[in-house]
Amino acid sequence: ARPAPRAPPHPTARGTWRQLPTMFRRALQRHAAVAHAVLLSMATLTAGFAVRSAGNTDEAMRWSVANDLTSQDGLGAGIAWALDPKFAELMVPRFKENDFRLGFDFVTAESINSAIQRAIFAWSNNHKFLSFFNVTERCAAEDKGADCSVAEVYIRASEGSEEYGWTPLKVFLEFNGTKGSTVTTTAGQTVDAKSIVHSDIIFYLDHPVEQPDFPGGRQCYYLDETFCEPYQNAQKEFDAKLMTEIVCFVIWVLALLGAIKRVIEYVIAYVQKGYDGVKMIARVHAGHIAYSYSMMIMLVFPPAWYWVAVHPCFLCYSFESLAVAAVGQVLGFQYDDAGTSTNLKMTKAMDEDVCKDPTEHTKTVSAVDVYSVMNEPDTYNANYCLSPNNLEGLYFLYPLCEGAKKVPGCMRSKNNLGFLRLGLAFGIPFVLISMVVFATVMALRRTERKASEDIKKRLAVNAFANAANKKQGSRRFSLRRFSKTPKPQAAAGTGDAGPPPAAAPPAADSLVEARV
């Protein structure tokens, strides 16, 4: 017969309890995703975008479509970009991921080049008429630096300057300054605007403050946006940095108090009983190995988590987000949260009517999109994926009559350097302390085993001696019991009684009692 089906497990079953952490984490992720979507939609409805104008005019600067199909100027055949040969050499030491001196760098020239390509792809992926191609090798062959004849965008690193407010990034544009110049848009319309012909992107290396966080007064960057992105998004809603500091500090203080309590126990035991008291306390602590490990983790993990993994997310600049913002400025955008910017908002979605004159379908707004990639460089705000407002601005500068996207696309990198740094910062001390704990426990167990063997030997010797003594006492008692001593008689007819009689042997009970 087929067995009856089992009843569903009770909610308090062991398997359900094991699944609770996973269920709780998924619930938090769903709620966080919903909250992020709500805030993003609110920012999209109220905020806008800012474009760069030439001089004191309202003419927006942009790249022009080439009038001749064979021309490579402007957007013809794409925008050529190049990296300075010394860019990676100067930038690699500035990354926080390379602070571990292990003989190799986590951030290399290849990873920097890949980050720049992802920043370019963030814009070109959302517009079918925007394309970039790399001419770094051709510029290196010319050996002219920023004066390379084939590069329209040149990326290099330089010393910082107080003239630009010690900013980590600066973009310089060259445009056609001819009076009455026009630009041909991607929709085929001719508008009054300045045509961008060349651009320089400069990452600055210096910082005005010289302190442990900025040794030698240098800027610092990080490349692991995947690890820092949750903290950056949470910082937009509440003070995530302060909350992390409080939680880590409280956990560390509790562990420190536990460690101090144990030290006091050792001191008291030594004062009262010397080294024997210390050994006794050590034996007790060896029996609570789980507590020792918990205290060790609480002492090491919070500082490693904050100073090595989380702190760089709020101290240093996101290199990829800076690169995305730099490419946006190259295309004609301005910082949305700059004091001199005028933010615009599209009143109608891009279609075949709006593309002919996007300016007629815009309005001025004052709100700033916190999720925009075109915000001023800030360590507390790192966005490397275009927001809907950035997509509207892109279609405002380079309109599309068909094929316009509704939602911007984004390519994320998962290099997990933050978790790798955390693993090194926490794993190395954890392994060393574990070795010390295990060595101490093994030494205590060896001492206990030796002492136990000595006690067993002494007990065996004492038992053997007691058995031998008991056997010998029983034999003496038997001999005294069965032996008879003749009683002396007095001489007949005489008054001499003879020698006094011998004393009677002690009773058996008294002999046994004396033996015991």
C-alpha cells in the first residue's frame, strides 16, 4: 500500500529556521528594490538635466553630424579617443584597492582601460548614432601627447591645482567659435549651436590635505562600484555612514569588554594561586571555544569591515562614475547640481514630432536628480548608470525620430574587489588568531593528558600497596589466632607459684581494628 502523504512541516521546524536568514534577506532586497524604484520615479518626475552653453549664450554645445558621408569630423565614423601612455602608471597607485602590499596590484592598467570603455559604452549603448573608437596606439606611435592629430578626446592625468578647487576631474572643450555657426543634429535638423571639435579629460592626482587617508596629499579612487553601490544608494535616503560607524563601534566595544573581563580573570587567578590558577582558568576557557571565537570575530571583523571595505566608499571617488560624467561633459552636458546650471525637463517623450525641435518641448525645473550621473564629483554620490533624466538629455542634444529608448541600459561590472579586500583584511588576522587559539588548546590538552596519566599511575601504585598490606595483615591475624601458648603450673607441695603467667593475646577484633 502506498504510504500516506506527510503533513506539511510546522513553521517552527528546523528546516524552516534554517531558511529564515535567506527569506529575511530576500524580503529586504525586495523592499529595497521597491524603495529605490519609488525614489527613482519621483526624481524622474521632478528633476531634469543640464546642458553646456557656449559663453554667455543659450546655444547648447554638441557634436555635429558630418555633412559628407566620407568625412570623419564630428560624429562621422565615430568619436576617436585615446589614453595618455603614462595615465595608468600615474593612476594605479591612487586606487584604494592597491593599498595591500602583496607584490601585485588588484587594479591594473587593463582594469582602468576596461572601466573607461564601460563609461563610454554607458552613453553609446543608449543612442544608435553615437559611437567611439580607440586610437591610443596610433597616438603613442606619434608620440605627441595631447597634440595627437587623430584623437578627438584625449584622456590624461595631471597634478592638481588650487585654480580648479582641487577637483578630481576637469573636462576642457574646444568648439567652433565662428559667429552664426550651426550644427546638424542626428535628426537631420540644422540648429544654431556650437560644434564641439576636441576635448581633454584630465584626472587630477593631488589633494590639498595631507593626512593618513591621503598620504602625500594624493587623491584616492576605487573601482569596485558593485560593492559600494548599496551604501551609496542608502546614503541618499539616510546617513548610512553614521549608522555603519555606530553598529561597528557597539559590536567592537562589546567584544573589547569581554576580552577585558577575561584578562581580569587571569590576573585575579595569578594573584591568588600563581601559575596554577592561570592554568585552571585556561582550562575553563578552553572548554568554551565557541565563545572565544565569537569574541575574536567581534574584535577583528567590525574594524576590517569599516576601515577596509566601507570607509573607502565614502572617502574616495568612484573612478567609473567620474569617467561616465566626463564622457557626458564631452557630449555637451553640464553638472545638474552646479550653481550656474539651468535644468531642463522634457514635457513630451521623444518621437518623430519632438525630434525636429526638442527645445519647444522643454521646461525649466529646479529639482536635482540624485541618481543622475551628471552630478558634481562627490565621494557620497557615485552613479555610473544613466538615469531616465540623463536619457532625456541625451535625446535632447542628439534627437532620434525613431528608436528612442524608454529605459536607459546599463552594463555593470562585478569584479568584487571590495569583498576581496575585506577577505584579506579579516582573513589574515583570523587565520593567525585561530592558529594561536588552536595551539593554546592543544598545549592545554597535552598538559591535561600528562597530568591524567600521572594521576592514574599514582592511583594504581596506591591500590597495589593497599592490597599487599591488607593481605599481609590477614596472614598475621590467622597465625596469632591458631597458635596456643602453654600456661605455666606451680610446683606441687611447694608454695612457690613460679613465674607470673604470660599476658593473654589480644582479641581478634582489637587486632583488626588496630590494623585498620
